[in-house]
Amino acid sequence: MPCTTLLVGKKATADGSTMIARNEDYFHAFNPKRFVVVTPDKQPKKYQSVNTKCQVALPSGPQRYTALPEIESMEKKTGIWGEGGINDANVAMSATETSTTNSRILGVDPLVKNGIGEEDFVTIVLPYIRSAKEGVKLLGNYLEKYGTYESNGVIFSDKDSIWYMETIGGHHWAAKRVPDDSYVVAPNWLCITDFDFEASDTMFSADLEQLIINHHLNVDGDGSYNLRHIFGSHNDSDYAYNIPRQWYVQKLFNPSDVEQPDNPNLPFAKKPEHLLTIEDVKYALSSRYQHTPYDPYSDRGSDAERHAFRPIGFQRNQELHILQIRNDVPAKVAGICWLAFGPNAYNGIVPFYTNVFDTPAQYRDTKPKFDISNMYWLTHTITTVADDHPKRYNYTIEALKQNTLGTGRHVLMLTDDKAAEMSGKELTTELEKANQEIATAAYNLAMKCLGDMVETGSLLIRLNF
């Protein structure tokens, strides 16, 4: 099961923005990704899933949106897999957090082999919505009509709200609004806990509560609804694969709370002890249990402890996106896709304006095989060198991360000021120029990092005389 999700409400961020973030992980090390803009003329008028052949009737009038699809040579073979983006209305969507479930709900509402899933969600929903809540409704309609072949968590956000939505069985779903003053971390299991069918901060398929009652699915017996208990998994593997990731991020943001990494009842949402930044989100989604015995690179724990838990940042990360809708700037520059390719322990993250018609070549034109001119493959090169000697290269990697983020922030600040009086073509040209400046700087910093590592490592190789 791939991916880790992190969501931060607008009153829990230092700048008042909403942030939805997710690591897109894969089943092995390589699944090259690219960053693109999909204009209305490129949006399919008729949609058919590549893997299941499910045909979906799309609405009219799609908006322009950004996406993180498969490389072109793979789209015809495996589908689009748009993963995450922001549309013209500054609505963001990330899909999906693949989730485990249980046999009780699958016995009642089996998965649908020819339904829709992660391959399809962004493409069939994001171009057609103008609020986060609309996204939940539209995807919910699709799930009820076509069904799904997997259990997933899906996120929608706008400048005011974040909604976390989980698919349940083949045709059902539930969604909960993330409290503005809180964050949510979701590993690969169903995460929504306390659920009130009468509350304004929940949405759900119409018959969900009755389905629970009719089939005796509620195991708590006190009249409340804990959806994780009702629909989620309770497997031995959760204690090594899922729970520790949720525990560690909550440990980072709420260090005064003492919990154990095997606690299956960690809360869905928590109020952090400090306001969160892009830096906090990037660190959390790159983490490997630093400063605990469970860090694979640490000398503190035993070998068993170092390999006890699935890290968040590891070799199967393909890309990390933080979709930020800012509230302290005009709407025309509010949508930012912060993006990093490859294993997150060894990359820097950069901000890209989404109100554009094109994206930088270093992030757009990813090749299927090794090509160091692509950020995806450059990050994998750095990872391959650094992994053998993480302590030797730690300072170099930390400098890469800090300088990349600092450069991106500076260009955003300058461009926000320049764009204040711009509109139309002049505006998008300026934003595309800024995106290219950021991408070029990020690439150059990554190449410098690689060069510094080669120079340091060459002095210490064992083959010498």
C-alpha cells in the first residue's frame, strides 16, 4: 500500500493558507512522474478507464487544471493517474491514499472490478468543481453510480476548507471537514474516527447509516459511530505499516503528548502545538523516525528496531505535492503546487504557480529511462549515492533542502509583488517566468549537491593504493 497524506487547516498554518499534501508512493522504486497543465481543449470529452474500461459520462465546460500524471508513454498502457492539482477556481484535489479495509464491509458491499479508482479520480472530478464541497459531492455521485475497485482516501480543499473523503466498500463513502485549527495525518488505512451523521461537517452516501444498522457493523455498542472501527482494518500488518506513521507525525507536531507507536486509536485530527509551515509538512513527509530507535540510519536502536516500521520518506516515493491555497494574496496568485520528485529524504521542494498554461521542462518532460536532465532522475541519482553513507552526506543534503526552499520562497515573494497589477496574458507569462526561474534554480542546486557528494566521496573510496 503506497502513500502518506498530511492536511493542515487554515488556522493551523502560520500564513493562514490551507494545505493538502501527499506522498505518491509506488510498489517499486521507479514510476516516473511529470508536472503538467491540462487546458480545456486537452481534457477528454468522453472518458474510459484504461484498466477497467469503465466509461464515465463527463460534465461540460471543464476548467484548466494542473496534474501529476504518468509519463506519456505509460498513459496508454496504465492510464492517466493525475494524482493531484489545482484548477482555475483555486480548488485543489489529491487522489488517492490507498487504504486497507475489512471483510465485514466487503461482504456487504463488495468492490467493483470494472469501477473507477485512483487512475481516474482527478481527471473526472477536478476540472468540474468550484469548491471543496462540490468535489465531495461529484465524486460521491460517481462512486454510487459506477462503483470502485479499491478503498481510498481523497482530499479536496479551497481557501476556506479541507474535506477528507473515504471510499467504503464498492459504492459507499463518507467525508469529514478537517477542523480549521487542526491537522490530519493519514497512512494507508481508513482514518475517520468519530462521525456524526447529523453534523454540518460531515457528508456521506445517503444510506450509509442505515447500512451500518441493518448489517450490524458497529462494533462499539455505545450508539456512537467510529468509522475506523466500523470500516477499517485491524490487521497485524497495520502495527508495522500504518499506525507508526500516524504516531510519528503527531509526535512531531504535538511533542508534549506521549503516545506509543502501536496505539491503534490515535485521533483523526489534532491541534498542533505550533503553527505549521511548508517546511514542517515537507519534513514530516520526508521523515524516517528521526531521533528515535526506529530510524533505519540511526545507531540508537537495535537492528530489529531500525527495521521495525515502514518509513514515510523512503525509496518508493515518486513525488510529493503540497497543494496550498493562500489567503494573504489575490486569488490570481493564490494557488501554489509545492513539488518534489523522487525519494523525499534526498530532495528539495519548490513552489509553482498554478495559474499558468505551461510548466518547466525539468519537471514536465520526464523520460521513461534515466536522464539526468529531469529532476525525477536527478533525485534518484542523489539518493543512490547518499544512501550508502547518509551521515557523510547529511550536511550536503540539508543544504540542498534549505537552499531550494529558500530560493523558491524568495521568487514567490518578488513575483507576488510584480503580479499585483497584472492580468490576462501578461500575468500568466510572468508566473510562467517565475516557475521557470524556480525550476532552474532547483535543478542547479541539485546538481551542485550531487557534485559536492562526488567530490567528498571520491576522497574516501576504498579502491585506492
